[in-house]
Amino acid sequence: MKSPHQIDESTENQDTQAFINRLRKVAAKVGSVSALAKKAGISQSGIQRYFAGGEPTRKMLIALAEAANINLHWLITGYGEMDSYIPATIADLNSTTLVRIPFYQVQQPAAEQSNLTSMAFCYRWLASKEFDIRELVALIASGNSMDSTIKNGDIVLMNIKKAELIDGGIYAIQDDNTLHLKRIYRQLGGKLQLINDNPAYPTTEIDSTAINIVGRVVWRGSFL
């Protein structure tokens, strides 16, 4: 029997090919693979490695997205549109503009995916909070482990570019096809303490190398 944690090689190959196909679209947008490498500050051999199936680091993914002015979340996951919610320049947005922030989607079977793909926010409000819309994704919180800070069904905004750890910050952690919101503190020896704001749930510790942090929660909205 296959372990639930064992990687399905065929699925991994499909994901790799899908990412390469997205890279080709990005290269076509800027003119060529060479042009994309130059704009992103990546060597020609380095970018060719990604087109051959190599996995870019978070830093390289950000560089590629910024070089082509595209949706970073789309580049990573394939969800949403390549550049539908990103203006040509931030200056193109005025105080009355509504901008659409994509919902973060984990890789799930189609039958389990939400029909919601984005949510509109007022640009004036986002700018007042000094948020960069190109770095944000939305998420519907699930479960009550973070009560009373974040309740089941709350909308949260995450910054997926600035995911560096700040002690006491709330982060989205991806485990297989599930996202968990946890408050994180650094511990000695490279350990991280994962805290649930609901005291009914225990605090856990994990090695910092064994965690996949998607982004930092920067805002939450509650429904009555």
C-alpha cells in the first residue's frame, strides 16, 4: 500500500510540465527565453535548467514574475490569470479603482476546488495600508484552531512575497493539499514553535527545514 506521504511520480511530472508551459508563456510575453533571463537577472544556463524541469527557488520565482509583470500566484500554481489583476503600472490605479486579489488555491482535485477565484478590494484602502497588490492573495480560513483571532470562514489576505519569519506573526503553512494558519515563534536549534490561538489546540514544534510557508497573514475580515 502506498504511503499517504509518498509522492505520485506521474502527478509530479505533470506538475513540472505544466510549470514549464507557464514559463514558455512568460518568455513569449517578454519576447524570448534570453530576454526573460536578462530581465530577471538569471544566467542563461540557469533559466535553461528551469525549462528542463529544474525547480526555481522562491527568490527566482519572484524575479521571473517581476521581470514579466505577471501574477506570481499563477506562475507558481497555475490558478487564476497570468496578469489579469495586475495593472501596467501602480500609477495606473486611482483612488476609486477596485482591484481583484486572487484566492490562493492549493492543488486539489477539480471537484474539491472553490468556484471563487478572486475578491475585489478598494485600491485606496490597500494603498493606505501600504500593501502591494502584486504580493497579495486571499484565503478563506477553515477550522477554529486560531479562534479568537481568526474564525472559521474569515477572509484573510496573505503576502506571499515577504514570507520571512517575524516572531509572533501568523503564517499559512501548506501540508500536502491543506493550508494551516499558525502563529510562529523561533526556537533554539532551528526549531519553530507553532501556536494555535485557540487554547484547546496544543502547541507544536517543528524543524524549520520541514515546513512549507506560503505567506504571512497581513489582514483578516470577519463575518457576523
